[in-house]
Amino acid sequence: MESRKAINIKQPVTVPAKCKEIGRYLYNEIAGASVYRGQESASAPWRVSPQPFHISPELYSELQMLGEILLSFYKACNKFYYDSVRGLSPAWVAEYADKGKPEEIIRQGICKRFRPSLPAVIRPDLILTEEGYIICELDSLPGGMGMTAAMTEAYVSAGWNGLELDIPGCFAAAVAPNKGTLAVVVSDESSDYQPEMDYLVSRISDLGYEAVCVSPHDVIIGNDEVRIRDGRRIDNIYRFFELFDLDNVGGGRDMIQAASLGKIAMTPPPKAFIEEKLWLALLHHPLLERYWRSNLDDYELMKRIIPQGWVLDGRPLPPNAIIPELNIGNCPINDWSQLGNASQKERRLVLKPSGFSPLAWGSRGLHIGHDMPAVEWTAALQMAASGWEQELYILQRFHQGKRFNLSYYSPSDDKIKQMDARVRLCPYYFVINGRAVLGGIMATACSLEKKALHGMPEAIIAPAFVEGERSDA
């Protein structure tokens, strides 16, 4: 646990003289904390704001309610898949969800013990627009939890009021509801997140939980129980490794087998189909509207906040068929290759892998149509359409983020500077006793020329707090 230096602030930190003081303090806190990068460094890994990103009380209330709506979406996707497997809903839904996956992964997804299980952590990526917000991604195995928890602590120590947001407490209650020993298992592929998961586990331990952060190689599977190398029994595993990477996760299959036999509880459940982005596109499929209306808490809201999308099925369509609501020059199309002839304005589309791929997270594998030459866009479409049997892609409408003017501390000249930016909010929801609870919010602000908003050295990253809430340190 890193020590926090006290800072005495008797005035609102937005007073210019105090802004620099707070910015310098927060910069030094973030630059010197291992949670953000895994090693001591003289510089922060991003631009540090002297204040949290402020959201309105109205938006905060909306975000609190959004978790329940997203949980209902996961429940609906889960039911849809199993109904499709059993022939109670269109078979092609499960066929899409299983594309590119080995039989072993498909079998474990339909294991009886895992059928009712849903992820314990949900993180949408929200782009703030002039009209409100849209959800461009939905992640059930998210990074950033430990970082957001640490930043929230740092900004509170600088005098800002973080309200009741509590990622460590929510995480512990969600992933270890039985209070048994929790092992956060971080694979080599996910090792960049090891420092923040270590931090999160240390905070959970402070709350009285028995918790460890370990490599898959440190998990020992016995006949009747699962232990870590020091002999302690494991009751709960938080799976911080990807199912597409299972061949590189030593003991990963044994852990999943132990969970299927009830020796341990595992979250997120090893159900690759539930981690697919294609559900965001299927929400807009006209033939599936009746199902979504019957199974979602708020179908109209979900359709409004999730960009219109399509599954890039590479099979040719018959001459009398069209791809619904996808037009070029006000004319419908019936072949993905026709999008190569679209104008730059008509190419305001995002092409991305649906899932089960090392390209399906972060900004990897992302193609933004109007931000690349037409010839490259055409090649990306051809690649996705021709390889759809092995790796499924989806297409989404691009939504422009709203413009914000934000401040950050510049350590090179000890000044507060301004940046025009667009903002992505990442609220973290934790499923506790069947309800999705908001535990914390991370804001990432990127300069206006960036089309994909994600963490980078030139971005401003800060926790999001409700505007008007401030305390004296």
C-alpha cells in the first residue's frame, strides 16, 4: 500500500493558484505509484488533470441505472444463445456466436453448471456526444479497475469528494460472495495488468478478505480441491485470462474443469459466446426485434445508446435481398464490397473483430472507415468478409464525441495547460446479490484528431466525479 502525502487545501481547487498545486501533487502521486505501470518512474504514463472529470448529477443517476439495463442485456444474450442451441430460437444466432471457436470452447460454454452464470463485472465504453452518450463496447473482462480505484483514492486525498464509489469493496462482494479465499489469476498475455490487480487485491485484503493475485502456474489442482503453491485452499477464481489464449495459460483448462465440477467458483464464467461483440449488432437485426423487446428491461433505450451494427457475413446474398439500413448514395446494398465505393462521409463506420481473437480488445483490429484511405478500407472489408468463417467481424455506425476543453498539469514547465478533447467514460459495474452496482468511473480524454478513444501517453485520464462535490483535505 503506497503512502499518501497529506495536502492542505482550504479553497476550491479550481482557483488558479491551487490548480497548479493540486496538479503537481497528483502528477507526483501517479508518477511514483507502481499500480499504474508496474515500476517506479519519474514521469506519469498519461497527462494528469488537477481535477476529476465532472459529470452532472443527472448523468450520474443515469449511469447508476444503466448497470441494471446492461445486466438484463447479458441475461437476454445468455438465454438467446441457449435457446438457439436447443432450436427454440433461430439456429444461426448460436452459429454466429460459435464462429472460429474450437469444439472444446463451445462444449465448455454449454456446460450445465455454467448455464445460469453471468459475468460479475461489466464495463461499457461510453462516448459522450452532443446528444448524450453511446456504448461502443461492452466488456466483461475489463482492465482498469485497479487503476481507477487508485486514482479515485488519489483525487480524494487531494480534496475531491468521490462520493460512495468503491471499486475494491464492490469487486470483493461480486467475485467472492461466499467470503472464501479469492485468487485473481492473471495470465502472461494479460501481465500488463498485473500491477493494478496486485493493488486491487491489496485493497481487498485490507477489507478482511483472503485474497491473492497469482500466475496460472501458481494454481495447483488436486483431486478434491484447488490450492495455491503455499498450500492455501482456493474457493473463488477471478479469471483474468482470455479464452482465445487458453493454449498459453498453463493449467487454464484444469481450472475450468475444476469449476465445471463445482470445486471452485469461477468468474467470469468460461463462456466465450457471451464475450462476443456480435450481440451489439444483433440487437439491431430487424428479424430479432420481437425477442429483444420481450427480454430486455428497456429495448428502446438500448437501441438508442448502442450504435446501429451489422454482422459481416461473407456469404453472397441473392439478387432480391439487401443489407438492411445500409445505403450508399441513397441506394441499398447487397454486398459488403460495395462499401468500398462509399464517400468519406458514407464511410463513417467502424469495422472490428467480434471476439475470440487477440485483435478483439483495446484498439487492435479496429478500422475506422472515414479515417483511412479508400483502398485500405476496401482491403479491410475484403479481409473481414472473406475470413468470416474463422473470425467474425461486426460493422458499427461511428458517432462523433462531444468537444470538451480540459486542463492538465505540464511537469516540464510546471504549468496548467488546456486541451480540446473528446471523452470516453468507463463505468465499472459489479453484480452483487443479483444487482449491478456502480463502483467507479474512469474518464479518458483524447485530442480531437483521434478517432479511437483509448489510453495513450497524450490522453488525459482521471476518475469521474459528480460536479459540485468537493471537500477540504
